[in-house]
Amino acid sequence: MKINENILKRFIEVPEKIEEITNNHIIEVEDFGPLSNITHLVIGKVLTCEKHPDSDHLSLTTVDLGDEIKQIVCGAPNVAANQTVIVAKVGAILPGNFIIKEAKIRGVESSGMICSLTELGIDEKYLTDEEKTGIHVIKEPLAPGSSALAYLGLEGFNLELGLTPNRSDLLSHVGFAYDLGAMINKKVMIPEIKIKEEDLENPIKITSEVKDCFEYNARYFTDIEVKESPLWLKNTLLAADIRPINNVVDISNYVLIEYGTPLHMFDAKKVKTDHIHIRYAKENETVVTLDEEKRVLENTDLVITNNEEVIAVAGVMGLLNTSITNETKEVILEAAYFNPQTIAKTSKRLNLKSDSSLRFERGIDQSLVIKGLNRASELLVELANAKVRKGVITHKENQYQTQVITFELQEINQKSGLNLTAKEVKNYLERLRYQVEQNKESFKVSAPENRYDIFEVADIVEEITRVHGFDNIPVTKLNIAGQGKLTSRQRKIRNLRHLLANLGLNEIITYSLISEEELKLFKNDGNPITLMMPLSANRNVLRQSLLVGLIETISYNQTRQNENNAFFEIGKTYTKETENLTLSIGLSGKYINSSWIKKDVESDFFLLKGLLEQVTSQLGVQLDYVKTDEHHQLHPGIQANLIYQNQIVGVIGQTHPNLDKKYDMNKSYILELNLEEILKNKQEHTYHLFSKYPSITRDIAFIVDKTYPVADIIALIKQTTRKYLTNYEIFDLYQGRHVQEGKHSLAFSLTFNDPQKTLEKEDVDKIMRSVRNRLEFTFKAEIRD
């Protein structure tokens, strides 16, 4: 966005150090400089014009320059006495590094140059045939000696802003003036707009069947003269990188950069009716836009119609069937406010970007919509001799409501590093046009209508700090006792990654965005985060499970003949309320390939469970395993919930055959574990010397019903043996002959030790009797000799 001093000074007194103020308080300045580098350029009045005594094609003139009269030799065929012209005085440097000096032309002194527009650097393609020929003759009565650059619209500076997407309020001179006024504590004055209306009613009727059109206004004009725009308007648009077309179109573009109000003009005769109706497009409805491209619309696109056919794609582009031409005499002028999200979707899908759509999709100032419409009406009367029908026809659906934010003074000072009073905070916010309710040091504020980027207290802190000045924040030394170090949480995550890598697993990083189908397949809490404008339908929802990416990775490798896989991922999963750090592990094929020194180790449920136990041991926690069949992506007979502190924190199991078929892969073993609660465990690893006293190992075998989870049996053994049990192993699992159906035989090896003394045989015998008794009582176990 380029800020033109000539427009800006209509609304506010422009400070001398505007570049510095903008950089320090508003936004980064990308470029700053004069609209024109030409100096010594003034308005002159040709007093006399005679033939040069020694040339047939030169003229000898005397020109009044206001403070002096100069003799100038001119070669233009159209120069004549009593003309008002543009004169480059001695010392002027014209485009092409052409320096104006005192000269003697064919023996006659010449002090200056009467200029054509092309000699001033104005591109011929924006000039009329008359303006291309000879010197430029000014038709307005301008005073000799006055600024020619002011007449051309080239006096003053051009300030180019490095806009960021959140500052859509700066996409107009009025918006910039409001922000500038807050920084220099000056009021913005919107000039009074005067429109002479005819005593004929505006015939327009507006209806709407959609809620995405928040406001729609229309004026009706007759007897319009479509012609070239005046030089000041052309040059103003060119300085803003907008191509001049004709006075009618140029006026709408000028008001766009002045007020930030997107306007559209329809040829009223081509509209064929006075009825404007706003609706959604019909599916596959086709239109031809102003760029002469055929477009296919969808039923989510907002369109303007004449109650029969489409005449504009709302907020994006008009159509060829109602375009303004040199023959246009009657015009319907539209000023509207549409739902930014709807316009953004349509603009992106149609690949149609315009200055208007940019402003609509980022949000415009609804309070300036009518002002922009009336400003354009004023200019149409002035520059196109238009006649205006009485009144503005308006359809209003709703008013944009800005976010209401509450905060305490202490919060502002704490986050900003300032020491402001409540009075200062209120003053700063009111200068920025915030609505402020104050109760001592408590505040309740709402942002102005053009600030769509204000949502929370941090935004308010930034606003206050901008006005106060970032350079005025006191320097505070950081209270750092030493070098920074990892937090306990960071250290645990890093060590966990190292552990899994050392166990032979490969770390993967998968997409956080998945499809809605994948979300339903693996996990869906019913409250997913969906992107408003996804780049792909396959990546439009934030994942709630890491298993999606894990399965895709296993499938990708297996379909490329890499059957043996061991992967893990530590990443975030998301809901609207929380985001959780999560671990996933997946195994398929062989975990260890055979060699001359070792045999194959096939991936299976127990291998995966063993890896998980390595993880929980590293993290200093213990999980319980509860068999379940609720996870439809897992084999119903080989799955379990992972329990920590009576909460389900994960799942482990074998992939369901249907899932294997869907992803074209062999059976795999996967787990997912929510690390958030586990990482809160404060217990750190402690290390002890090996006991200097000997250990005693005892074996126990028993037959028990299969319905009892082995984890419950282990828990009972641990509870019974208490501090003396240092290790246990299941060294045999048998079912079959001599064991009843529905039961199996388990054999445990238990190791006992007392770090304070040598355990006696009698002590261990007593412990083992307790173990046997509790197994028999609790699980109806049959102890084997």
C-alpha cells in the first residue's frame, strides 16, 4: 500500500517526520520519497508569442512566472499568447537527466522551457491525442508561479508500507490517517461530502436470500459522461500502481485507496431491471467476468443478480454483461460489505485476485461503506457531470461486532515492561478509537470496526506499546544466574528419543493435517479442528491421533518391498480444547534379521509391549493393561487400553485385517501413548550400588484360568513380596495336554535380595508361602510341584 501525501492531507495534518513515526509506531516503511523528483517546475502565463527572428519553426515568448517574467524560446506548434502552461525554470532536471540551463537559441536568450507532458515523464499511453501533441495547455485559471506538481497531482511524498496480513486497516488513506492520528495525538477530519441530488427517487430495489451479504448499498446516476480522467487523478492512480482507464472506473479505484471501500459500477441499461437480488450461485452456473474469462461457479459463491441472471461475482469481479463502456450513460453504483470468508474462498477457487477482493477477504471498515459511496458520488458529479437520483437504497443484514476484551492494568504493565497508569492506558486506547469501559484498574474494551486482528490481551498490549513507543520501553537486565538448560520435560523427551533409536527404531515425522475420512477411521472426539481454506481435501483436518501417519508410513514401506519396519514418532495431536504430546510405535515383519550369530526375531504383540515397558521404565512410571475390543482399527482379540493413574492414556494392539487390506499391508503391531500426564511425573531416576549380599532365586509354577490378566497376577506377586523382590521373569507359558481347556500354566522365576543383610532360607520360604496362598485365594490357582 502506497500512502500519497496529497490524499492523506485531506484527513490529517501531516507531520514532518512521518517516515520515522510510521516505522517506529505503525508499520515498516518499505520505501519513501517524493512523487516526482522534478524541481523548479511552475505554472506560467504566456504574455506574448512571436515568431523567432531566425527560425521558421521556433517561437519567442515572454512568460509570467509569478515572481519574474522570462523570455523563453519554444518549438511547439501549439504555443500561443494568453495560454497557461507548465514551465521548467533554469536549474530543473527533467527525466532523462535533461538539465535546463540559460541558453542562446539561434542567437536569442532563453531562460527555461515550456513543457509537454511527455517531457515530464508521463507515459503517452495515458494521454489524450491532444495531450500528446505539443506543449500542455492548462484550461483551469491557475496563478503564475504556483506549483505545477500540485496541478499534476505529483506534489508531496509517496510512503510505501510493508503491510502484513493482519493490518488490513492500513489498506486505505483514511485507515492510515486514523492510526497516524493516534500516534501524534491529532484528530482525523473526514471532509464533508456534498452531493446535489435530483428531485427524482432512486428506483433501485434490493433483496437478499443470504446472510453472507452483511450490507448492500446502491445509488443511481444518469447523464454520465465517460471520458478521460483529469491529470491529477491519473497521476494519483499511477503513483499507487493502478492503471487509469476512464473517469468512471478511475473514480471507483481512487475511492478504494482513499476510503478503503470497494465499489462496483454497473451499466444500468445492461442490468435491464431496477431489481438487485443477492443469492448463492447455482451449482455449475457459468459467467463471463470482466477479464473475458468463462468461470464455472459453485453453490457457495455469492453473486449479484438482476433477479434473473448473474451480473457480478460478489466482492470478486464484475461481469462483461454489465460492464461500463464509453457509451454508458446510466450507472448503478454498489458499495457493500460481504462475509470475508466467503469472498476469500471464491477468490481463491476462481484464481481471481483484485484490489477489491483483497480488502473484502481481509475485512473492511463497515463504518466507511456509506462514506465511500457518497465520496464516489461526489466525484462522479464533479468529473463525469453525472446527475444523482435521490437517496441511497440499503439492505443491511447485520453489523460486525468486534471482540470484547477484559484485562487488568497490572497485566498490561507485566507483559509490556512498562509502568503505565490507568489514565495513560485509557488515553492510548481511546486515541486508537477503542471503546473503553474502566473501573479503577480494570478495563473492558472493544476494538474499532476496522481492526479484525484484535482478539486477546496480548493484542491490546501491542497496541498500547505502539502508541507509547517501543523505544520508550525501559531497558531491563535479564536475571539469568547461569547458562540456560533443558527443562525436566525437554530432557525426558530427548532421552526418550535416544532410547527408542538405540532400541533399533527409526524416527518418523508425519503430516499434522489429515483427511476427514482418516480422522473417523482412527479417532474422532467429535470436535475436530478443520481448516477453512485447505490446500487439499486430503489435508483439511488437524490429527487427533498419530496412528494415521504411522499406518501410512508402514504401508508406504511395505508396498515398496520393505517388509521389516520399526518406527516411532513423538508429535502433537490436537482438539479444540487441547494439544497433546503423543508417542506412537509401529512394528511389522522381522524386528531382528537372522545371521550366523543370531536367529530371527519376529515382530509381535509381546515384543511391542516389551518396548513400551522400556519406555515406561525410562520415564519412571508404570502402566496397566486392560483388554478391550472397542478400537475398530485393531484386531478385536489383540488389543488393550493403557491405563495410568486410572485414566486411559493410550492403546496397544495388532492392526485389524480389514485395515491391513485397506492399506495393502501385512499385519502390524502399533501403540499410541499420550505423554502429557506421564511427563508430569516428577520422579527422577535414582541409582544404587549393587547389593553386597547374595540373592536367592525361587521358581513357582501354577495353573490358572486364562480370564485372569497376567498383569493382575504380577501385581499381586509384587504386592506380596514387597521390598525384597528385585526381579521377576515368566520363563514358561504352557497350555494343552494335562491342562484343562480354558486354563494355562504359568511359571515365574522370582529373585529376592535384602540390601541390608543376607536373606535366610526361612525368610524366603515365608514369602513364597504368602505368594502361594494369595494366588490360590485370589485367582483359584493350582500350584504345581
